[in-house]
Amino acid sequence: MHCHVTGNGKNVFKAGEDIFFNADDNQHWFTWILYHMLQAGITRMGGDPDGDDTVSTDEYFDLIYRLFSESKEIEGLVLLALDAVYSDGAVDEKKTDLWVSNEFLSGRIRGLNEKLAFETDPGKRAKRFFLGASVNPNRPDACAALGMALDNPDTVLVKWIPSVQHIDVKSVSQEFYRILKDSNVPLLCHVGPEYSFPEGIRNMEKDDFTFLRVPLDLGVKVIAAHCASPVFPIRDQNRMAELRSIMEKYNSDGEVRLWADTSALSLATRLPIIPDILHMFPPKWLVHGTDFPIPIDGWPHMPLITPDMTPGEYRDIIKTRNPFDRDVKIKRAHGFEDAIAENAEKVLRLPL
């Protein structure tokens, strides 16, 4: 329930027709390196079949379709939209590094699901893509845009990255949160350090999970991405115990209102904190995610480092080429329960 999409559209005014991606006018040295690494990783997986050193929008969706349809572990995949940055009521082209519009992504998801329906393999026909819509509350038509996104039967959650989208979670209108609450659609909100976008690096203070108390107090279901875990434990502050305390408060009556997801926990830099995550967050509060195309490397998760991992499990992980399946196997070997993946049915607004 946490998979990103990307593309190579360069016209911000055609976001309804393509994915807009342009960080060159707003680049940070770290993201410049990261984007080159991500493109290299996507290319190794077959994401640049024409060999032109550019992963086009169509090529990326072809890759996602192949990886998901061939997965042995995953039956449903939520693809995430990402609304633009808005300044003074208008799209801020310079600060908008990636814009995946609901309109564009919804159309692609319909096409992907139609393609699945014509697969000869019944296992592939049973799979389904879902929409993680994104509506920036700073846009002038925010409530109307949210209503349109929620009217889409493929929409199962709403996605924010506050630092990237310049969202002040504490100051969003009560009407926006009321619409979200009444829809029973959860808010998937990035919390903790953000290194994947230039604006995320510059505005990390906006990704404070304590701000989530506002939508929670108004009855919105919330998923805190990445368990608020540090990306680089030596550098980043570890506030997971504080998140655990907040989760205890909002989940005390037997209903889970504040969830956390396991996306990007397979990153090599997070390896030292996985035992703490397992100890701190019970499976009934967690939901599975990958954060693809953020790397899902199996080799760092070695038996001597990963408690209770057998050499056989490690060999299986290394041999697994499908990144979605590799991610599941890594987390299973660390001790995460398979029920975490099944929890999606408890938090997402899945269609009947």
C-alpha cells in the first residue's frame, strides 16, 4: 500500500496527461545522486528497454505491471499520486519536483486493471491495482478536489508528504478533514526524515508526526509512513518511542485509528533499528508497504546480522529477483508477521 510512480513529463501544465518530473531547477546535491541511483536500479530491472538512458512514463508503468503481475507474494498494489506545491493559490512549478495527478494516475490504473482482466493466468486476473490519491489542502479547490478523488471507487487512501507539498498538517481546514473522515478513507502521511525530494530535505520540520493529533482528534484514520524511523540512525533523531506513545493513546479503545507502515524498512541504513521496530510496534498496528522504487536490497540482511535468519532464508532472498517478493521475504526473515500485509483490508477503503 505504498508504491510510488514516476515518469518523464516536462510540461507542468499537462499533468493530467503525463507525470511531471523536473527537479533540475530546484535540485539538491543529495537528490541528484539519489535520482541517478534510482534510474540505474530501474534500468537493471528492465525499466529502460529501448536503452536511451531515460525511463519514460510508459516504460515505468510497463515495469510496475510486470513486477506486480509476476509477484508470488502480493495480490494488491496501491500506486500513489502526489499533488503539486501551491503558492498563492497557483501551482509553484519550481518547487513542484514531481506531480502525479489523480486524473492521470486514475486513468492508468483503470488501464492496468483491464490488462490484468485479460491475463490467461487466473492468479494474475485476481490481482488489482488501487489508487492512493493525493490532494494538497493548499490548492484553492481543495475540498472539491478531495471530493472528486474520494468519489473514485479505486481510491483507497489519500497520500501526503507535508515537507514536499508544503502542507501545514495542523492548519488544514476542519472541512477537509471532515470530508476525509466521512469517506472512511485513511490519510497516509509521511513522517520522519525525508530525503527523496529537494523540498523534503529543506522542510523536514513539516513531517512531525505529533501534528497528526489534529486529524486524529477529528476522527480521521491515519497511517504514519515508515514508522517514523530514522533513515540514517547516526544522523537522524530516533523518535519512534514517542510515536509508539501516541499510538497507544489513539488505539486504546480496541479500534486502531493510528497505523504505521513498513515501507522502506528494507533499506540497508535501517537495518540496525529493525529489532526496535519489531519490539515497539505490535503487528495489529502495522500495514505492509515497500516504498518502491526506493531500493530493496537483500544482500545486507545477512544471517549474522539478522537474528534468527537461517542461511537458507538468506539464499532465498538473494535469489529472489522480484523486488516486491524480496521485500516480503526480508521482513518475514526479520520476524514481521504476514498478518501485516493482510491488515490492509482493515484500514484501506477497498472496493467490494
